Amino acid sequence: MTARIYNVSVDCRDTYALAGFWSEVWGCPRHPDDFPGDPEARLDPPGGPVVLFLAVPEGKAVKNRLHFDLEPTDRTRAEEVERLLGIGATLVADHTRPDGTGWVVLADPEGNEFCVLRSAPERAATSG
């Protein structure tokens, strides 16, 4: 017997606002039953499991033990980082190496870190 990921849960203070941020990241709408002040919000990103945002009273205190690694599908890593900064992410660390490999660490509006990797064409251009 095996198991599959049904959903990934993210603890947060404002489920509606954080789901709104990630809705823009993944290009998927908020669930129609979600409203400001709800104790949970749900997103169905394309190609991934459901992401459930759950209200908790405490704020984020330490580094995430689990995070999202994002791969741009229609732009470069640099272009995606600029887009995400424009919708409310903050830069945590840039681990881009001179040869283009590496990643960029950003944080969502509640401080949850996530990484932006190179796109498939960028990886293909430096493989060899």
C-alpha cells in the first residue's frame, strides 16, 4: 500500500491574503468559497496538490522546515524573481552562481521562504 499527497498545509495569520499572494504566483484563482476572515483557504495550483492555508494564532518564528521550489515555465529565473518581488515577495538570498546555476530564496508576505530555480531552457543551456 502507498500514499499520495492530498494537500500541503501552510500555517498563517491571514488565510485569504496569503492565498491571494500564492494565487498570483501560481496563476490560479482562490477557491470561490474563501472569504476574508475565513479560518482556512484553498488553492488548486496547476500540476500540484491542493494547498490549504490554515489560520494559526502565532506568527512564523524560525526557518521553514518545508518549502516550495518554483520553476518558471514561460520566463527566466531572473524575470520570475522580478515578477514575484512585484507582487509582494521579499528577497532573502541570491545563490545564483556566475555560470547561471543556483537559486534565489524569496519570502512570501508572512515570511515563509521559497526558492526560484532556473527554467528548463536555462538548465538545458548550461548542461553539458
